Amino acid sequence: MVRESTPALTIAGLSKTYDDGTVGLDGLDLDVPAGEFFGLLGPNGAGKTTLINSVCNLIRTSGGRIDVFGFGHETMEARRLVGVAEQDPNLDRFLTVRESLVYHGGYFGMSNGDADRRADEMIDVFDLRAKADVRTSKLSGGMKRRLLLARALLHEPLLVILDEPTAGVDIELRHDLWNYIRLLHEQGTTILLTTHYLEEAESLCEDIALISAGRIIARDTPAELKRRYDATTLEEVYLQTVSTSLPTVMAAEEERS
Amino acid sequence: MSAADRTAATPPPAAAQRYPGPDPARSMRALVLRECRRVTRLWTQTILAPVVSSALFILVFGLSLGSRIKEINGFDYDVFIVPGLIAMAMAQAAFSNNSSSLLQARNDRYINDVLASPMQPWRMNLGYMLGGVLTIGVSLVVIALPLTGVPIERPIHLIGAALLLVVLFSALGVVVGIYAQSFDHHSFINNILILPLTFLGGVFYSIEILPSPWQELSHANPIFYMVDAIRYGFLGASDVNVGLAFGFTALVAVAMVAWAQWLFQTGRKLKP
């Protein structure tokens, strides 16, 4: 059973070293309270996607602990509570839009009836009705992005992880998506967002963490971060914090390439 | 109408968590059905191709050699080769289907939808295997058997042998699909390992007609025992002790399933 007071995400000493020796995460600690709209910002290669993939069981971590609403992240209970929309569209090319949603519901243990009904809801919410019977490989980039979000939300997760969900998305769709995500958040869903659009993060997120070289280098509300770094925008905060740790990030990037 | 407007018409999502705990059996069933769907979507490659190639083998070898080789072990040549050809078609179809399915899922990363789900590793393993086993096994038997007209002397043995064979090669397909970095690797295993061993495994002849040391060497070929087990199911006759043929096939099948299970359990090659 999930308690209101339990943090949505508790990460302690999380580390990940890839097979080629690259350090993706370096003893990272992070708590995300339940019901929060949380932003994770950082340059490319800083460890955002590694962190997200660790929470979602998509990489093998090297050390540390991750709890999702108090459940170890590898447990079936924790997995059910997380929905993720990954950065790049990773849709099953052999399935239609509707099938992608229904099978996803199945993977998450939903009954046929629940999965069908929920797929219909998501198809309507994300305006996919006209493409419901089209194979995912035939969808435009924007439609794929909608479907990714629909799939992430289908099983009604309590923690929704969005890895740059509006990358390459037109303004109208971005506006639509944020409105829906806001609504989800108002209804109690915890949102963990990574984005390169800092103005989006500033307007949406209650709490923001800046990550660099696999560690959290700053974390607070947007207002407090700006005050602490004597900045007028989040972009200034970002540039100040990231630039101080950029050499480390660049070294990691070089090592990886 | 915006997404927020549209959602106003839907029941409140998220926080309520309206569904009961995940049903692991449903998770696996969904994966099996997804694999079946893929097989049927690609039916020209997954079902038609092996049936046509087997039919061609029967036609060509039956016509060309059938008139010259009257009987092998008391059976007409065109009857003798059918069990081996069906075994070969099943093995290749099961391997190719599972291997390419996993490889595509890894390359396009939609396997993440399965890996992130509340599905135990053993159900993932079984789900991927069963999808191919069910569709290809049933399809080939239903389509191929009526075409051959070959009698089935021991149906229980045949079902058991076919099941072991398809499970073995499905599991091998899962393993190769997880390790392979490209379709070249998948093709390499099929063309350099499975096909030659199948041809040398007594599909077209009885190893009793081979001179030494080829006859002895044939006993080291694992596919020989599988072909022999299938032939026993069809014709009621085999080159080696039927218990040995079944036992060896089962042993290799268990080893392959265990290997695939280890990969799902540890996440090696599936997760960076």
C-alpha cells in the first residue's frame, strides 16, 4: 500500500559505471516527495537519462539504493507505480497505436477490459483517434511523441517520468501536453521531468535539481535557486552551476566517445 | 480542443490507482500474444517461407532421388525424408523468429516497455519463447502435415519431440537475439551452424549407410538426435535408442532455456 507521506522517490548513493569505464552516476542522493512536480536539469551526458533508466530498471546499477514509494525499484510493486516516456520514441513497429497501448496495459497486468477502456481514454486525450489503427512506424514525429506519453500514462502510474518529452515537438502540441501533465499533477501524480527548455522547467516545476557529472550539484525551488545564485532567470542559475562543473562533464563525454 | 479539455471528459486518472495489483499471468499472456501478433503480421516470412522451402525439398529430393533410392530402413525415400524436413523447418522457423524478434526489440529499444514492466524475468523468457513456439509450431504442423500425407505412427512421441525441438530452438533464438549486435550475427548462426548441422543430422539419409568415421561423428551432432526423435514420432523407427534421442534433446533444450533465463535474470546484454 502506498502512503501519502512516503517519498515518491528515494535514491541513496546511486552509482553506475558502464562497461567501458564511464561513470554515469557517482554516489547520487535524491529525494522526490510524493505529489511533487520535480525538474531534473543538466547538460548532455550529465547523468539524467542514466538516472531515469536506473529508476525504471533499464540499466544495471553499480551501487546504491532506489526506492519508489517505499518499494525497492526492482520489485513488481515499484515497477507498477512508474510510467516512463523515454527521450527517443521507442515504439513497437509491428503494432498499431491501439495495440501498443493495449499490450502495454497487458505487460502491466491490466485485464483486457481495463486495458481496452484505458486505451480508448488515452487515444481521445492525446487526439490519436484518427491514427488508432495505424502502425506506429507510419506515425509522424509528433504523433509518436503523443503515443509515448499515452503509453507512459496508460497504467495510471503514481510516478510519471518524462525524459525531454517536448524535444522536437511543435508549440501547439507542447502547450497541449503541458496542460495535460499539469492536470495530472493537480490530481496527485508525481512528475519527474527532464528538459532543455529551462523556461518550461521554471514555470512547471516546484522543485529543481541540477545534475552534473553524475551528481546533484544544486537543488531547490526555482525562486530559491535564483536567490541563492543571485540570478534573474533559471537559465542564469543553470549556466553558473553547470559552467563550474563543465570541465568534469566534458572529460566524461570525451572518455565516453 | 486541447488535451486538458479532452481529458476533462475522462475519469480522473493517476493518483487513485484504480486497478488491483499487477497480475503476472496477464503480463506474460500479453507478451505471448504480442509475439503471436508479430508472427502473423510477418506470415510470409515466418510461416509461408518455411512451408514452401520444405515443400520444395520434398518435391525436388523426392522426385530426383525417390526413383533411384527405393527404400531406407523399410520406408519409401520420399516418406523417409519428410520428418527430417519438418524438423528442419520447425527448428529454423523457431530460431529465426525469436532471434529476429529480440534483436529488433533491442535495436529499436521497445523491449524497454517489457523490461520496465512488473513482469518477472522468467515470465519474460517464457513469454518470448511461447509466442514463437505456439504460432510457428501449430502453423507448420497444421499446414505441413496434410501436404505430406506421411502417417503418424506415434502421435504422443511426435508431439513431445516437436515440442522439445521448438522449445530448444526458440530458446537458442532468444539467446542469439540477446547477444547479436546485428542481423549478420543472426544469419551467421543460422547459416553456419544450424543449417549445416541439420543437413548432416540425417535429414536426407540414415546414418547407418555412412562409412566410419562419419557414422561415429554423426553421433556428436545434437541435431541428429532431434531429427531422430521426430522421425520416431512419424514413422515409429529411429537410428538410435529412442530414449537416448529424447533424453539428449531434452537435455540440450533445458540448457538453452536456462541460458536464456540467466540473461533475463541478470539483465546481461539486455541492459547496459
